Amino acid sequence: DMEEKGYLKIRVHVYLNEDCLKEKERIKKEMSKNGMGLVQVRGLKLFVDGSFGASSGALYEPYINDPKNYGLLRILPEKLNNLAKQADEMGMQLSIHAIGDRALTYALNALSCTRNRFLRHRVEHIQLVNEEQLKKMKQLEVIAAIQPIFVSTDNPWAEKRLGRERIQLAYPLRRVVEKGIKVAGSSDCPVASADPFLGIYFAVSYKDLKGGELPDWVRKERIGIKEALKIFTEGASYALHENKGQIKQGMQADFIVLSENPLQLSIQKIPSLRVLQTYLGGQLV
């Protein structure tokens, strides 16, 4: 209704839950309209585990502060594999929530069951990942949807829950980028702020918003400003099958005009960036 009345000024990508797979014909009908408007039915969202904040991210080893707790699984591996196959066969992009290392293994096993690499399946969060898992992500051409802003909310307690050794493998960014894995920068709003400039800031900064030093396990995963801008523009666009993220001939003219050039700002001033104008399809909105 909003789009028909001209009120909608953003592109919306819809991800369905597993119950919707019961209506396959309806899904196919809605997906056939993709590319015709601002709203598109893109894929299927699945949740393997919980979160580190709730100590429910699924781990191979227990939480340091709760030795009997290994997190929780929200779906059994066999069911996850079957749903992944169904979605892939229907041409639906998979978006799989996996926080802990055990959850990531199950997510990657499910994606190993898929065949259509064109769909650009992705894993959301990957907050604890080892080298073998990174290699498998690269092999499967899985996109990593990462929320750099999480280090601002989680760093006060994360090491206490995961321990000194395991925290070195947590909240990856540089390791993922250096492995050549496609990365989409995101926010996970409303869990964290939707402000992309905060996400970019925490992708590059060694300090919190008050100027305090972030822990060493955060600092070693920071990337450069050009790479941070890329994952929040080209990377996010690629993950959504959108032909944008760059200002060049032949691409969708979705872009913003900023108050200052982020490449010329000091890192601490990145959160103060403001959007002066927004263009959607070449039109000022």
C-alpha cells in the first residue's frame, strides 16, 4: 500500500520464516515480481542459535562464567539441512543466523547441501570462527554479514564469557576480509543502532566513542576506512543482489550526499557525519 501510494522511499527486501514454505506457489508468485518495485521477496531467514548477550550462542566449549552452559540450538541440523535444500531449490536466498562456533558449523553444513551459488547465500553474525570455518566459507562462496558495532556493546563482558583464548577468535572482521570472503556490513537493528556511520566507525577505530582504548582482540580485527566503506556499500549491495554500491554508469542511482568526505576525516569524527541528501533511483527523496 505504501509503495502504491508513493509513500515508500526505500528498497525493502523481505525474508520469510520456515512456516511460509508451506505456501510455495504463493512464494514463487511473489518472487516473480522481483525487480518490478521497491519491495522484493528475497529469501528465507533461519536461526541456528541465540546470542552471546543471552549466553545462548551455541558453542563447542562451555561459557567460562557458566561451565554447564554450551548455548542453545534453535533448530536441529537435519531440519536445517532440509530447509536449506528446499529454499535453494525454490531460488530463495538463505540468511542463516549463527553466532557461536558450533552454530556456524551447522550453518555451513546446511549451505554445503545447496547448489545455486548465484543466490549468494549468507551467514549472519559469525561472532566466533576458526581458520577451518573461514576456509569453508570461502570454498562455499558464503557471504558474511557482519555487524562491527557489536564490539561497542559486547566488549565490556565478552571476554568474561568466552575466555582469554577463545576471545581471540571472536568478533572477526579483518580475518574475514583477508581471507577474500565477501562481507556485507550491517547493523542488526533494532538490537543495535541502525546508524551506518557507527558501524563504519567501529570497523576502523581502536577506541570507543568516549576515546577509551578498545581491547586488543578488537583492535587486531580493525580494517581501513576504504575497506569499511566498501563493505557497507558494495558489500551490502552485492549481498542483496542490487546493482549499486558505486556511482558509475549502468548502476542504480541510489546514493547519499554527506556533510564531509569520510576519507579525509579523522576516525573519531566519523560518527558525526550527516546525510544532506538521499537519492533513490536518481530521484531526490
